[in-house]
Amino acid sequence: MLSASMVQAQVAVPSAQDSVIALPKPPEAPKAHWYDKISLRGYVQIRYNRLLETNSGLKTDYDRSVGDNGGFIIRRARLVFSGNVHERVYIYIQPDLASTPSGSSTIHFAQLRDAYFDLSLDKKKEYRLRVGQSKVPYGFENMQSSQNRLTQDRNDALNSALPNERDLGVMFYWAPEHIRKRFSELANSRLKGSGDYGVFGLGIYNGQTANRSEANNNQHVVARVSYPFAFKNGQIVEPGVQAYTGLYTVTADQLSSSAIKGGNFTDQRVAASLVLYPQPFGFQAEYNVGKGPEFDPATNSIQSKSLQGGYAQAMYAFKIGEQNFIPFVKTQYFDGGKKAETDARSSLVYETEIGLEWQPIPSFEFATQYTITDRTTKDGRNLNNRQHGQLLRLQAQFNF
């Protein structure tokens, strides 16, 4: 018979070291790749402008398919590469694959539209520096994406300040975190917002407009204040004011003949904006005044002259089933020089647009508008070119 001491001797007592069970190592987090941080989206617009046309001699610089010898055109083919490559750094690069150089009969060139970097100065990203080529914060419709805009072209009055809406420089933007979220929510195809350009914006930029080299030793300065007020009934109203100043150089390649002199001209404007977002009724209006280069037919020269003009637009958003509809009417007026056109072309514009945007599915929109226009332009090639008429314009837009 075994004694208690013998049984105790035969039982193995585990040591403290043996009692620890080795656990498997946790899997390593997958390494982040650059393409995981970058998203790709875009849109394509295809137009036809010749239906119900009453004057084939009517032309515009904004859409070269309007008028005689015009046909189908890919107006825009945009790709947007964007993303947060760091918690404080956001990138945005947008080429357009359907650009046409001025005076060229060859179409569908690739051209840079945006290439900028947002550097957040605080963790909430309320204070930002935007460095690179981007939209200049002047005018609500100028900053509104063509993907969201109702009318096929921007108004002459404010867009003549910034053809292509962009330039190369540095912008500072500030907006509280909850207002940045509101700006983001408004920037869609239903509410037609302009995007997040801050409650307050201040910037310095070259001033020769996008994709053109600086031509003088003076940079433009721009400032803007805008705030989207939200009411208890859900309606949002956004008033804004903006202004810029600088020197614009009319370069030799913009002149129709050697008899006309270019040079540096004062380029200053101030504008007021008011937007009532379509819920369901909407209203949008802007007006600007200022001074800039303008062709003078009496002296066959370019002079610094006063300019003024703006637009007003009413719209109504409604749904039938899952399909979105927005009928609209817009009227515009502009009297002044277009600094980026030949000889800083003098322009007098009266125009009314009546149209409808239909979006049956998120990836497709179809817009039609009837345009009634009266345009008088004056430059070194034509001292008094008045064209007026009507036309029906169609546009198919594909979003992806």
C-alpha cells in the first residue's frame, strides 16, 4: 500500500513557468497603399445646340459648338483624383480630357483644371491653406461645379472675371466644423451647392487666369465672406460678398493686330450673392461692379473702363417616383470688357434661359434649355458685331 508521501512524490507539480500558455501573435495590420487613400470619380457632358436655331451667326466663346458649323460636342470629360493622404493633407487633381485650345480646329486635348493640396492647420480642419491651382473664391456660380449647375454655361458678368474659374496661388479658408459639414451636404445634384470654400476666404493668386503664365510683377488678392443660414423649416439661405484687386496684362497673343497695344490694366471687382436652396423653390442671384481692360472702338485701343452685370435665377425641385426634376428660368445682363478674350473684347449681353433638368438615375442627367439672347461685341476685327436669336440646347451628362 502506497503511503501518502509516496503518492505525493509521484504527482508532478507544474512550475510557474510551465503554467503560462503561449498565445499566437496578433496579425499585423495590412500595409496601407497610396491607391487605398485616393478615390476616382468624374463626369462627361455631351451637347447639341442647333435645334430651333434662328441665327447661325450667333457665337459664344464659352461653347464653340453654338452657331454655324457647330455640331455634337463633348463639352467636358473630367476625372477627379482626391483623398486624404495624411490626417492633415488632402489632395485634389482634376484634368479635363475635352479641352480645345483657342483658335484650334482640333478638339479633345487634355488640360489641367485643378491641382491643389489642402493643409489643415488644426485637428478639426477648420483652418486650411489651399496651395496650387484651384477655383478662386469669387462668385457662387463660378465655384459651383458644372456637374451641379442647372444652366449649360455660367453667366457672363461674373465669369468674365475668372474664365475657367481658376488660377495658381495660395488660399486660406476658415469655417466651423458644423458649417463645413453643411457645405458638404449642400454640394449635390439636388441642392446645387457650390462646395466648401469656407465662411471666410482670403487668397493671393497670379491673376492671368488658369493655365496661363504670370505676365507682370503683381499678384491679385481676393477675399470672400459667405454663410449658409439654416432655418427651423429646413430652408437654407446663403448670402455672400466678395472682392478682388490686381493688375491684368493683356498679352501680345490676345491682340488682333500690332496696331492695338496691350499692357497692364487695373482689374478690380466687388460682388454680392444670394442663394435660396431649392427645397422645393429656389432662387439664386449675383451682381458685380468693377473696372478692367476693355476694347474702345472709337480709339481702336484697350482702356481701363467700368463694368457691371449679374443674373437672377429661379428654380423648383420636385420628384416623380424616384426621378428628380428641376425646371428653371434665368436672366442675365453684362456690360463691360472680357479681359481674357481677343483685344479685351467689349461685350453687351442680354440673355434669358428657360429649361428643365431631369435625373432619372444618379448616373445620368438630361438637361434642355431654350436660350433667347442678344449679344453685341466689339474688338479690332469687328467694331460692332451684334447678334441676337434663339436656340434650343440639349445636354446629356453621365456621372461616375
